[in-house]
Amino acid sequence: MHATREIEATRIVGFRGAYVFDVSQTDGAPLPSLGTVSGNPGIHLTRLIEYASSEGISVGHSSDIAPARGVSLGGKILLLPDMAPAEEFATLAHEVGHELLHRGERRTTTTKTIRETEAEAVAYVVCSAVELQTSSASQDYITLYNGDAAVLLESLAFIQVAATKIIRALRLEGTVDGASDQT
């Protein structure tokens, strides 16, 4: 004999009020775009890739890393494909900063906040040297990882060494702001 089960179905029917706005019903200044780098790195993008290679770091592209724009894998950097040249340059400078600063013994003695702050500060200095406009991108990134002025102050010597190596490789060694760039 089979037992018959009765299944009770419950249906909820109803509506709830919700506010919906059209963009034409809003006012104010447009929201700022966060995390953007603009400008043209020109030959410096190629030089940065060549520098990475000279340091034994391969550079490739992969959409599998999304939503990250770049990753440093210890001797290998992967970048998100199809970024604007300025974004690609800034991301590569950040990842090269990681490779120079955080692939040895120092990686185990630093926190993620310190590592991300240092790499982004290196990228900021290098981007400034090739006259890219970073708006608030570096500040936004450092804030995202809870970096602050104290972390930057403690890391200045490391940031300066790494940024100087990259800037020299880009053949900008005589400049601070990239004004006397020789291409």
C-alpha cells in the first residue's frame, strides 16, 4: 500500500511600493570616475615591458584574472587584456613594483596593506614621471587597502629605490616629473 502525501502549495500574491527614479529626475554634478589613469605612455609602455623582461619577469595577458587588472606571480605578470595604454602602463608599473619589492624575504615580513601601498606608490611615481594623469586612482587604491600616510612614511625608502630603478630603465633618470624626457 502506498501512502499518499498531500502537498500544500503556498502562493503569495501582492505588490509593494518602491521608489523608481529616472536619471532626468536627478540633479547635481556627475559622480567622479574612480581609479582611472589617462594620458599616453608612448614608448614607455614598451620600455617597461622590456625592463620587466630584463629582470627575468615575463609579461602576458589573461582575461581569467578579472576583475583584477593585473597580478604578480613571482617572475610572471599577467595583465587584463584590452586596457587603455595608460591603464596598462599604470597596472604594469604597480605589478613590477610588487616584483621588485615583495618577491624575496621581505614578502613574509610585510602585510598586504604595506605591500599594496608600496606597489601603488611606485606606480604613482613612475606614472608621474611619464606625465600620466592619475587623478585620484592611486589614493583610491591605497585607501581600499587601508593604507595611510604612516604606512607611506615607513615605506618611502623602499618606494624610492624601486621607482628609481624603473625610471632609470625608462631612460628618465635625469627627471623627477618627466619634463626632460628623451625618446
